[in-house]
Amino acid sequence: MRGFSDEQKRTIKKRDNDCCQLCSSSKRQRQIHHLFSQSSYPLLANVLLNGLTLCEICHAKFHDFCPNGTNSGDDFLIFLDDQFNSHRFTNARRLKKRIAPIVRELRFLLLI
Ligand SMILES: [Zn+2]
Ligand SMILES: [Zn+2]
């Protein structure tokens, strides 16, 4: 199982304006998060929609929140709710609106 190629990572970062999609940082190191983890959902490991640009801090925050490495896109939505509820982080709500339909679409891909 392979993750995103360097070219795919560049494509995802460009799509995401090369900034963290949660906190908007364009200074901290940006990483590509798999909404559906590579290890549990290998079919989605190279699907561009399954990748999301996060800074290293927000990325680590999610994986601390959901540390088992088997995370799904639904776990990410729960994390965004938590970010909004505990910090009134309005970006989290905005990101959830964007990501929720993508999670549904990826779930659909897993069924076919
Ligand atoms: Zn961030
Ligand atoms: Zn990740």
C-alpha cells in the first residue's frame, strides 16, 4: 500500500491554497492528512479527495484526538465538532461543511 505520490501531494496542497485547512497557517509545515486512514482504507490511499492539507500542529491534534490509526472521515468530522464546541473555532465549522459531502462520497466509493 502506497500513500500519495509527491506529485499528488503538490496537487492537493495547491488545491488547498497551500495552507492548513483548519487554522489557515501557511507558515507551519504543511502535511497531507488522509481522511480515511491508509492502513484501514487502502482503496482510498491514492484518492485525491481523501487528502487534506493540515499544518503539523493541527494534524498532530487530530491524531492525538483519534490515536488508533484506523481513523475514518467520520472521525475527522467528530474532531471538527469538538474543535468548534471546545474552542468556538469557526473555521472548524466551515471546514465541516466542506468535508461532510466529501466523506459521504468517499464512503460511497468504498461500497462500489
Ligand atoms: Zn493548522
Ligand atoms: Zn493524518
